[in-house]
Amino acid sequence: MEPVLIEITVNGEARTVPAGLTVAALLTHLEVPADRVAIELNRRIVRKGQWGETLVDEGAEVEIVMFVGGGK
């Protein structure tokens, strides 16, 4: 049996992902390191402590902001 797939938008790009992913599982699926990112789901910031319990539903708009070190 094939997994159920849903359509979401990640950083403005349409993506097809397995249904039932949490924010944490989505990051793993997309191979995004979780240590230096902030997540916005449907225009609301998701706190890191909630990533494991926050589901990404069909049609979700996800923004992944990566923090980059640097400067002088």
C-alpha cells in the first residue's frame, strides 16, 4: 500500500509530502538541519518545543528560516 501524499507549500514552492508529518518529521523528510531554523506554519511561528506535536496538514504554508552565523 502506497503512503497517502498531501500538497503543501514550503518557502513558496509547492511540495508533495507524506500525510501525517509533524513539523519535526517534515524537517527530517526535507533533510533540513533543525538546529538553526525557525518555522512558520500558516503564518504563525511554531515554537521548537511544539515541533514534535504540530501536524502539517494538506494545503499548509510552511516557511523555514535558516539562521546563518557570521559577522565581525
